[in-house]
Amino acid sequence: MMSLMFKNTPDLVVKPKNALEISKLMKYAVKNNIPIIPRGGGSWGLGGAVPTNGGILLDMGSLNEIIKVDKENLTITVEPGVSWKEVDDIVTSNDLFLGAYPSSAPGASVGGWINTGGIGIGSYKYGGVEQQIRSIEVVLPDGKIIRAGFEKVMSNSSGYNLRDLFVGSEGTLGIITKVTIKLHPAPEIIRPISFSFNDVGNFIKAISEITRARIMPWNITILDGNHLEYLRKIGMDAPEVEGLINVTFEGTRAVVNYEAKVLERIISKLDGEKMDDEFSEHEWSERYYELRSKAIGPTALVGEVFVPVKKLKEMFDGTNKVIKRMKIRAAIVGMISDRNTAVLMPYVLTDERKMVKSLATMAFIKKIGDLAFKFGGRPAGLGTFFSVNLKKLHGKGVETIFDIKTSIDPYDVMNPGKLTEGVTRFGVPIPALGFRSGMELMGVVKGILPKDK
Amino acid sequence: MIRLRNNQPPNIDDYYTCLQCGYCKNVCPVYNQLGWESATPRGKVYWLKQLSGKSLMDKILRRKIDINDAWVKRIYSCTSCAACEEYCHVNLKLADLWEDVKEWMLNDGVKPLAPHKMLYDRISDPSKRNPFQDDDNPERDLLKKRGSWLPEGIKLSRNPEVVFFAGCTSSYRLQMLAQSAATILDNADVKFSILGKDEWCCGSPLLRTGQTDIIKGEYAEHNVQAIEARGVHTVVTACAGCFNTLKNNYPKIVGKLPFKVYHISEFLEILHKRNKLKFKKEINKTITFHDPCHLGRHGKVFDAPRYIIRNIPGVKFVEMDRIRKNSRCCGAGGGFKIAFNDIAEDIAVDRVKEAQATGAELIVTPCPFCVVNLNAGAKKGNIPLKSMDLLQFVTQAI
Ligand SMILES: Cc1cc2nc3c(=O)[nH]c(=O)nc-3n(C[C@H](O)[C@H](O)[C@H](O)COP(=O)(O)OP(=O)(O)OC[C@H]3O[C@@H](n4cnc5c(N)ncnc54)[C@H](O)[C@@H]3O)c2cc1C
């Protein structure tokens, strides 16, 4: 189906050696009107690194050097193909600390996470990807190689913030070829603590109260009862409860001990149960593995939405209503990524080999996006399929976004068909209205089909 | 291109379960060298999925999805280290999958790689039953001489409690390892015997390369019966490959084994704790330890060899960054070295560099293949750091 609409197979795969090579390639591509598609770890779900109409795929995995650990200035400089886990491993072994990384760190590349403008593990305390980086080197479509940001100090000041223009640009503006990442002194301890809840209301209230307390966890992950049930189904040890909150602190022992105490007080007032250390450590070691139970599907469709913390209850209720109405198997996992932002990743387990059923299930992703809008939040990520959301997200701002794209990439060779345009292989745009009503229809179809087991 | 009689590869559900998250990518030693997505476990699963789901659409879009020589080469570009399995998001049994896929391909008419075919020819030869030959006299009956490594003066027990399964490499190539093992067992008053000409290749090189028929049909059962006939409940082997095969493969082939399989390092630990093995000489060296994949990730033995090394007086023990379940392959395993020696040695260079970073003066590892390949890697990378088999190392301390 997808392959009818899009020419997903590139005409050529290139493993570049350095920025200069990429610069030459860009000039060639512009001259010959060939799409260039940068690919990092290929772990992003929205098709960003997949061609829509052939072209040259740049496999950035070949740029995987660790260039320098600079202890004096608290930075590490790497090529973009290095995975976040590798960065974290090297940083840790140098007695330093990386503030945040995606939960896909073993697979996700440094360049990929910047281009998806991600938030992840540690964002609660240290911010999104833009706050983890100091400077980037970018090859522009015209072949120019520029530096954006500053290697040793902050980028904040007057003047357009060039660096952040490329954050979340999904490879549509240029190719990142070098990144300097900001680091911190190593903490004395890292301490994960898990809490379980038998009541959804209290589970959600606890999340909200944590964000309003004067404590600063490093990371907060939340898992709902369905998710835990799926884990038990595949033979893992997960409690039979309605919700689990995994909080991780890092820092000085005395401070962490104090913050943990404050947290425990909040939780116990809401009838949450503190899990033992072994369980908490295990949950922490599972932080990269949100979709462990995928085999039950075996296909999983994953959505991602941002909602205000105070609307979590409504969002959970709304999502669960959709799950019931569509008769699907779905669960909600998420992260709290700042005091007012909950990032939820509801996922549906389905089977792509059953065409009608699984296509119809796609409506779920659209519906939770709508719910997020309704509660003052937003769906995350555009890629190939959700570029139709651009207008809804930015209103008239879309025109400015188009202007930026056109001024940097007037030749439209940088990852065409993404972010600013949903375009099929024949250059036919995916019409926003058609997309929406199509998705709606699929949702109705799924509701008519028998319940998923 | 190879025509397949039956295009359905094994374990199809796995291909749909795979998340394509790529956690297996950066930990794959072969991908680390080749750098092509097609060499990653995820890339191979992706292709298998396309193969298993070939449809009319492929014809319409003129997509060529087939098993060609390049693909066969990729499937064999695997050291069977199982690092991919360790990191797999959705718990796929990837190490088994690669073996099943090779077996399926060969059953469907794909030709094994030439060096693997050579292994098969020798192991299946009734006058050899091992992967080696006498190069001066290829026809020579080596099976008859299988037990001739046994040092003079060591008496085998008529009433043994233990069978020492020497393995092909120690029987024919690195006899010193089998001899050290026998000497240590003898010194510790262990009543043991060996299988001599009744010991056939355990089958590891064939099981890893998909050439399974004689092992599943005859060899596994033969070896199990030969051990059983000695009336023992304990088998000890000094080879990580034999250990993994006896412990993990044989029960799947012949059912529950009537004996327990130990790696020599586990057995030495037991002897030391019972005061039967004493280290009398100091070794004043900084040592690091390399986990062989077939002993560690596959065999789940991590502590015993470390226990032995730590208990040798004088030793300063240092660990590498990637150890135990996360250990990095030396590059030799799974029939990879014999087919792709250059890449295998490049993998070893990386591992030796990691060892060098610890400041160690010697790498100790309980696997003859790891020793050979790590030493080749050190040479290739011009790194002055030698590797030594655990047994040889222990012998210096007693
Ligand atoms: C299990 C799982 C967990 C995840 N958890 C998180 C999470 O916690 N937070 C989060 O934000 N995301 C998460 N993701 C999504 C995804 O992993 C991240 O967005 C990741 O950072 C993408 O990196 P990648 O290297 O795989 O990028 P790819 O998928 O290869 O590419 C993503 C986009 O970036 C572009 N790109 C890649 N490299 C470059 C470059 N060097 N220059 C220019 N453009 C480039 C591509 O063209 C594409 O548009 C998760 C995914 C999975 C499967």
C-alpha cells in the first residue's frame, strides 16, 4: 500500500566520509535535481529517513567518530552518526554526565534526535535536545558548510538563533555533520524509585502533584495498567496495578535523599505503593524498552502527543474511550518532560498482515492527536504522514515556515515530501481534508469489526 | 541468482515482531566493520520479511526480492556472538534465528560457502570426524589418533567420575591445552577418562553454518552415547564452542542429557573451593579477561573464569568496558573467521584496543579460537598485547 503511494527505495545509498564530500554531493544533487535523504539510526517512526520518491539516501552511520571529550569546557564533540548510548557511555566513563537522551538511545543517532527536536530521558531536569547541544556543523543544500551555535558557551543573545532552526527540521534544511554536546559533572548517585497505584485517579493526581512540588527529578516515566498487563502476558514480572510511576533522581546523595523523602510523602498520601529497590532498578534498566510486548501484536502503531499535565485525566479518559469504541488493544506509556508537559505515547497492538483491521487501526493515532489539540496540547512529529498537521499546528505561521524552507532549499532537494509537504511518488500532495476524513472513516470501520483479542 | 524450492523462511512471526529500532545495529561486530545496513541484524530481518511476504505488488513495482549471492554472504557475515539478541527490544531469539535461516537456505538449494563446505567434508569423513587434516597426508586417518595428545604418565581411570571432552582444536592443534587440563585434573585426583577415538567433532562449526544434517542425525547421539557408556554424570570441556554445543544444542537434538556439562573454568572453581587445586606460584601481572561469546552470552558462564584469575596470587585484575553480557566479540566465532578472515581480524583489533585501554599486560580468555584471533588482531593492529588461554595461564601458577 505505502509502496504504491511512495517510491520508498532509494536509487542510491551513499556512506559519506566527511562534510566536504557531502558538500560536493549536495551541489551535484541540486544540479541534477535529485532528492537527498539523510538517515541516522532509522529509528524514528514517522518515515523521516525514508524516501518518498527515490533519490540518494545518505547513510550518516558512516560518520561515527568521537572527535573530542573536552573536560575543561564540559563538552563532547562527535560526528552525527554516533548513537546517544555511545555518547552516554563515553561521557560516563570520563566521569562526566549527559543531561538527556532519547529512550531509543541504543539506536538513535545524535543527528537524528536533533532533527526530530526530541525530548527524552532526563528532559524533565535538563530540557529537550536543543538544550543538550552547544553547536552544530551543517552542510546546506547549496554546498556551504556552516557552524551554528557556539562550541563553548550558550547561543542565547540577540540575533536569529541559527542553531535552533535546524532542531526538529527533519533533515529538510541541511545535513548535520558535527555536534558539540553540553555536559555536566558526574552525579554522586543515580537513584530510581518506582511507585504503583491501584487507582487511576490517584495515579494521575500523583503525577500532577510531583510536578508542582519543589523537587527536581531527573526523569519521570509513567506506564498504565494495560501496558503492565501486556508485559505480564509476555512473561515479564510486572505488578497487577492501574499505573506505575518511575522517578529517577541524580545528584548529590544528601539532596537526592531529601527529594526522595518529599516524593514518598506525596505518593503515600495518594495511596501509592513504593516498590522495592530491585524492582526500581530493573524498571530503570528497562528504560530503553517501551515496546517489549510488541510480539502480542505483532505490529505496533505508536502515537505521540504533548498534553498539559493538568489535562492528563481528561486525556487518559478520552484515550481509553477511543480504545473501547474502536475495540482495540492499546496502552499508554509516557514521560513527563517539564512541569507542565506530559508526553504520552499511546500504542496499539495490531497485525499488519490483516490489512483492513490494521489500516483501520491507524485512525487511533489521528484520534488521540485530536484529543491532544482539544486539551490544549498537540501531536508530535510530522514526517511524511502528519505534515498535514502543519497548518493546524502553526496557523498562518505555516507561510513563514514555507518561506524558511524555500530560502534555504529553493531547489527542494533536501528530504522532499517531509514536514512542509506530504507528497506521494507522483508529486501528488496528500490533501489534508482527504487525509482527515479518510482516517475518520477508518476509525468507523474498525469499530464495526470484532474486538481484538 | 538462486532459485528456491520453497520461499518461506523460518520463524516468520519474528520478522513482524521486529521493531526495526536498530538496538542491534551498533553492537553488531560485523556491522561495525562493514557499515552497511544490510549487515545489521535488523537489515537481515527486514529482508527476510520482504522475502516471506512477496506479493503481486513487488511484480507491479518491479522490486527484485530474492536470495542472491550477496544476501547469502551477508547471512554468513555473522560471528554468532548473540550481542543482537542481548539488546533486542522485543526478545527475539536472534542467535537461533540466524542458524535456522542458514539451515533453511541450504535445505532449499543454496550452496554453503566453500570454506564451510570444506569443514563439512572433513567432519563427515569417517576417517577424520573433525575439521582438520594432516596437510602432508590428507588421506591419513586422524580419528585413530584422536586421544594421542594425552601426556605419558597420566593414568585414565577405569571407573571414571568425569569425562574430559577435549574437542577437535585441543586434540589436533593446540594439544597443550588438553594436556594442561588433563594434568590439572590428574593433580587434583579427579577420576577421569577421555573418549579417544569415540570422541567425534561436537558439531559446533556445522551447526553454526547451517550444515546440520549429520550432527542432528548422528554425531550428537554418538557423542552422548559414548559419554554415557563411560558411566559418568559429569562432562568437562575446555572449549567454549564444545561447551555451548553440548550444553545448549544437544538437549534440543537428543533430549535431556544423562550428564551435566561443565566448562573447565567452572570445574576449576569447584576444585579450588575444595582445596584440590592450589595456586603455588605468583604471577605478578596486570590481567584483563575476555568473555568468549559461546561461554558467556550463550553458556551463561561469567564468574568462574574471573574467580580463577582473581585467586592466582600476584595477579592484578582489571576489566574492560564491555564485559559479561555486553562483551564484545573477538570476531572468530560461528565459522566467520574461516570465511572472512580479514574482517574477523579487524574485529579483533578493536577488542584488543579495548583491552589495551585497561593497562593490562595480558588478555586471558578460556577459548582457543578467541586466543588465536585476538593474537592475530594484536599483530595486525601492531598492539603489543598478547592473549593466552586460561588453562595455559593457570598452569603457570601451579
Ligand atoms: C523504542 C523507541 C523509543 C523512542 N524514544 C524516543 C524518545 O524518548 N524521544 C524522542 O524524541 N524520540 C524517541 N523515539 C523516536 C526516535 O528514536 C528519535 O526521534 C531519534 O532521535 C531518531 O534518531 P535516528 O538517528 O534514528 O533518526 P532517523 O530516524 O534516521 O531520522 C530522523 C529524521 O532526522 C533526519 N536526520 C537524521 N540524521 C540527520 C543528519 N545528520 N542531518 C540531517 N538530518 C538528519 C532524517 O532525515 C529524518 O527526517 C523513539 C523511537 C523508538 C523506536
